[in-house]
Amino acid sequence: MFDIDRWLAEMTEKLCAVFGDRLLFLGLQGSFQRGEATDHSDIDLVSVLDTVSAADLLVYRGVVAAMPDGERACGFLSGREELAGWPRYDLSQLVRDTRPLIGSLEGLVPPTGPADAAQAVHIGAANLYHAACHSALYDRDPEAALPGLYKGAFFILQAHTYCRTGVYAGSRRELLPLLEGTDRRILETEGKRAQMRDWSPAALTEARQALLDWCGGLLRSRQDG
């Protein structure tokens, strides 16, 4: 059985060995951080160095390649100053979704609040609406993209619920009781995305329509506001 704590301890040790004090922050996000990982889940790392060069990327890649199950690793890497200038709507979720392993994001990123989360909802809904249309029009297998599209809805719902309630739900289990109506149905469908490959064409079309309607509603409400 895969032991994420042992893997993280080894990865942390190796990164510290090669980068030393230059490694300002290392954290975990994604399904392992939320307690929702499966046997096929990626290991989402957030790493911050003092600066990032092309040579640093090669060194980091080498560390990942040397790790057992290193092919599962992915995530975010940035230099300190670049992170400080990162779009705040993106930072609003990065900070809340990341569990520190080394250091703290406090002091590395500017404070974020509801206005930044609202922008995350707006931009996320626009991107998801576009992706749902684009995959239907141009993908060779448009229905294969649908599970990934619904996965993206989860992160929009997190930010949207935070704007509405002031509560940031860190997992699907925490988020679902805070939802009702269309929001709840979207998350319930998202929870079934692994089974979508077995759905009928009519059911898949209905799921895509529901996603378009939901994203469209978020965009229209922004315009009305």
C-alpha cells in the first residue's frame, strides 16, 4: 500500500539536500491533502525557492525522477518574487488548499479575501464554460473530457461557497452540506465522474448541458451584479 507520509518525508529530505535554505516552502495540496486520494491520484506539491532558474528545474526534475512513484508527482513551483506577484484570485485558493510541510506561505504571499475568491469564481466559470464548449466542438472524443470538466467545477464551488457563506470547505465531504439546488447537483454529478464512461449518450449530453447552464448562471449573475 502506498504510504504518502513516508513518500513526503523522503521527498522533503531530498529537496532539502539539493536546495538547502533556498527551499522557502514545501506543501501538499490536491486529493492527498483533502483525504480523497485513490490508487491513481497525483501527488500535488507546492514548492517555493528563492529564485527559479532553468538549471533549478532540471535539478528538481532529477529529484522527482529518483523518487519511487515519482511519475505521480506534479504541482506548482515558483520563485519568491514571482509568487508575491501572482494573481490574487489564484493565491486565494492556493493558500487555503495547501498543507505546509516546510515553512509557511504567510509572508510569501499577500493577504487575500472574499473579493479575490469572487474573481476566482468569475474567471473559473468563464474558463470552464469555454472548455465545455471547446471540447464538444473540437475534441475527437468530446465525452472523454467531461469528467475533467466536472472536476474543475469542484474548485469553483469551493470559492463560490466561501463568498456566499464565509466558510472555506477543504473537501467534498465538507462542501456538500453547504450546497443546495443546482450547486449541490453539480457537486453530486462531479462525485460520479469516474462512472461517466459508462453513461449513455443522452445522460452525457444532459450532464454537459447542466454544466453549461451552471457556468452561464454564474457569469450572468456577475454581469447583473
